[in-house]
Amino acid sequence: MRDFLTGVRMFGQGFAILLRSPRLLLIGALPAVLTALLLLGGLIFLAYRIDDLSALVTPFADDWAEGLRAAVRVAADVALFGAALVVGMLSFTALTLAVGGPFYEHIAEKVEDELGDGAGAVDLSWSRLLWLGLRDGVLLVLRALLFTLPLVVAGFVPVVGQTVVPVLLALVTGWFLALELVAVPFYRRGMDLRRRRAVLRRRRALALGLGVPASLLCAIPLAAILVLPVAYVGGVLVAREALRDARVT
């Protein structure tokens, strides 16, 4: 429990560090703003073409009376737009991470340099960080799906689906997000995803203290604009603590 609370505290410290560097906070907000604009543009385009799309998905109503056909297609309009809105909200964090990888990695690198005492750390090129982030990001998403999809299905089981499953989902999501958030300090020490997992397993509660609150807050619409850059800075602190512990033991 102490390690978990330490992870939560380091997440909070990420916010304090970014407040002292408004430039980094602005850089961290850009990916989420870009993602929001992309999703908004998609919704506007959908609204513009939604009548054609609803006609495409309701061909059975072509020969119906005009009033009934119009009612069915208005209902299809509402359903299609609502579904697109829900999908956009659910995918916002994942898209922001994909778009903002280089931005967040730059923030983590700058923060670690400012903190000093980065034993064994080396500077990596932007292209190298981008490649490593994309490669490991895809692997983490695939691994996360292996765990989360069965839990989503289990969510339909009465009682268990409303009690145990949400807790397990929060823990699984928090763990995989934490692995993403601590990546840069490990990359700079030549440590790949396998070694990153091995180090964090020894301080799993610490990692969850960072990942769980970050993932829960990202579920709030547009909160990722602030949460993700803060979480990446917290990830630097958690990574340094876990690496220090690994060196000692």
C-alpha cells in the first residue's frame, strides 16, 4: 500500500514540476488539442454526410411511406452520430498517446535532465525515440487487449461484472499505461520493454500508483490534455525510483 501511495504522490509531483515549466506544459497539451480537433473535424464531416450514410444503412426503407421512411432515417441519424461520439470519447486517450508520443517523450527527457543524477542515461535522437515508442506502443496495446477483452465480456456477468470486473479493468489498464509512461528513462539506459517489465514487476504497486489514477482521469472527456503530460513526468520519477531500487538490490 505504501508503494501505491508513493506512485500516486509522484503523479502529483509531475503536476508541480510542470507548473514550474509552462513551456513544457504547453508542449504536453498540444497532442490532446490536436486529437480533439481531429475528432471534432470527423464529427463535423459525419454530420454533413449523415443523411447519405443513414440512407445507405437503411435500404429496406426506400419503398416505405415518406413519413415512416423519414422517421426511420432520423432515428438512424441519431444512432450513427451517437455511436461516433461514444467511439471518439473512448478512443481519445489512445489517439492522443499515438499522436503525442514524441511530445511526451521530449518532456520526459527534459525533466530527467533537469533532475540530474541520471546514471547511465544517454541522449537519444527524436527518430530513435519515435521508433521505439511506436514499436513498444503497438506491443503494449496488443498485450493489453489480451487481458481487457475477456474482462469486457465478463462485465456482462451479473454482480461480478459490476463489482470485481471494474476493479480488475482499472488495475490492468493502469499497469499497461504505467509501462508506457515510464518508457523514456528506460530507453535512455538501453533497456527494452522486456527489461522494463521485469524492473517494474518488482515495484508493481509503485507503477499502479502512477497508472491507475492516470487512466481513471483520462476517462474524463478532454482531461487527457492535462493528465498525460503530468503522468509522463510522474513516470520519470517512478522509473528513477524503480531503477535505483534495481541497482541497490
